[in-house]
Amino acid sequence: LRNVATLTTLACERLKRGSLGDPTHPGLRIMARPSGAKVWIYRFRDPAGKMAQLLIGSFPALSLADARSEWRNHRATRDKHGDPRDDVRQRQEAAKAAAMRGKGYTLTRAAESYRKEHLSKLARGDEQWRILEREILPEIGSVLLADLKPSQVMAAVVPMRARAPRVAAMGISALRGVIRHARSMNRLDLDAADPTAGIPTIPQGKRSRALSDPEIGRLLRWLDSGAVSRTIADVLRLTLYTGARSGEVCAMRSRDVDIDAKTWTHTQGKTGDVSVTPLSAPAVEILRNRLGEEYVFPVRGNPVNQKALSVALFASRQAGDACPIDHWTPHDLRRTTRTGLARLGCPFEIGESILGHRLPGVAGVYNVYAYADEMRSWLDRWAEHVAEIAAPRAKPARAKR
């Protein structure tokens, strides 16, 4: 650093290397970089007393007079025990937000920012993102956030509400989160109308539907009839045999299945825990001829979408070949498995381990046993029970007169 009696524009222009300080403005200096570019730097002590520096701008785009004006602003912030770098960050964020409010800031872009900046920090953020990605964004994601209208939101939500009320409620909640986040980050004008404001909250009552034994038998015989595709039928069967979430079955990868060990290693969608699910004989039989591609249930190189399950059930009703069971969803099969295991006498800890649930209370803290052998034994018993109730029932012979 070289000091001059008075820093002038001519001195700045003649600077070839090193830096020049401005004696009348302590901490302000101009520096010549090896590339030849010249920049204004402000050096100061931050609130913690450590030396810091801030890039103010480049010369000659920022003149000496303008650099001194910037110095006065930053010096005033420092004198108030603030950090000038915070002011710069806030201005940069405001400029970025203003650009986002302009052309091209779609609902999809807003949702991706929401995921990166907020949902990624939540334990169940992935679940909200999946609903946005699968249910909301394919319908209205290309709409500019500032132009999004209540009618467009309703058009995306109404079919979902009829098919899966709980998912619809979560979708609306996640969409409201996207909009609130955009407002808080100054990426959406505060006076812009909220397109979700007129949509009533959907009650999210917990489902308690579990299929009875006769219903399980009718379901499996219906799946064998070819009313839905083999892929959909196998996903539903495997959900019933394993007690896994249907979405996790849909996303099953071949590399995670060990046919010889009869196990499936996967990550629980809600908790992020890694589970090893034993595979009963019927489950192995389903998977044996499906392994090879990256996904066990592929559709054009991607895993079959969980939404396709409900769509297939709806299509079968439209075609007049509806499932002979009323008021059920694919997720009810997971509850059916858990209820069926309890009915067979499966101990609570083993049943919860099969579903990948963490044990509640103190037991979940101190009991870290995996119950691998016990899980296999009870899933085998469950498969045998299902086979018995699914077998065609012979009609009783008529007594001779």
C-alpha cells in the first residue's frame, strides 16, 4: 500500500500495480490487480474487532467521488457498530429479488427456491416437496408466480381433492408455504393477491381403513384377473406382503434387492432411516423376474409414479371392471398388513419394526435391536395367511338325496 498526499483521479488512472490509500478517507484504497483491473476496497474492523475488507466497485466505472460516497455510507454503518458487509448482502438480495419478480419467475422456480432454502431444513420437507413435484407443479408450475390465479390453483387441486383429500390438503399447505416464502424473500410483491386465499382448508382426518380377510381375498383374485396392468398389480401385492409404503415400493431399485438373502434395503421416506425388509416367498417370486433394470417397476426409464396406482384404479372403474372392494386406497394396504399381523399375534415391537416405525418413548431410545429374524418369521406367517384367504374356495358338494 502506497500513501499519497491527496488521492486524485489522475493518480488512480496512472496506478499500474499495488494499491493507493486515500488519506482523507481512512480505509478506502484503490488496488490494481495482476489482470490490470482496478477495484475500490474498504478495510475496516468488524463488530468483533477483526480486520475485514469489502469490495466497493471497480474503477473507472465507480469514480473517485462515488467511491468516497460509498465509503461514507459504510463508515456510518461501522460507526453504529454494524457490519458494512451486511448492507451489501441485503442490497444484493434485494436486487436478486427484484429480478425474480420480473420475467420468468414461475411457480416452479419459486418452489425450487422454497425447497432449497426452507424444506431442506425440515425433517419431513421431502414429503412436502414430493407432493408439490408430483401433484401441483405438473399442472401449474409454468405459470408466473405473480400471475397465478385462484382458478388455476382450484383446477389443480379439485381433482386431487376428489382422489386423495389428505394429499390435497398437504398440497395446498405446501403451495401456501411457497407463496409465503417468496413474499418473505421479497420475490413477490407484498400487495399481490394470494391465489390460495379463497381455498377452504380440507380437514385431514386420519384414515383407519384396513381390509378384512375376505376383502383381501377378493382384492388378490381381482388383481389376478388382469383388470390392471401387471406392474400396478405387482406393486399392490408387494405393498401388502411387505407392509411398506406404496411410494417406496414404486421407487424400488434392483440394486437394493438381494434375492439370495431375501431382503430389500431401502430408506424410509418419512424418517430417512435405512430399513432392511425381509422378503417372504410370494414377494421373492414377484421380484425374481423383474430385476435387471435400474428400477424394479420402470416406466420409460423412471420408476412408476405412485399416482399411477390411484389412476389405474379409477380407470378400471370407468371401464366397468372395478375392484370389488369399496372405499380403499393403496396406502390402506400398509395398514392392512399391520392390522393383520396384530390379529395373528405379532408382538408390537416386531410389527412396528416391519413398518419401519421408530419405537415410541424410552423404548425407542434404549432398544436398538433390529428384530431381523423375528420380522422374517412374522412376514412369512403373514404371507401364508394371505395365501390361504386368497385361494379359490371350492363349492361344497351337494348332498345326494
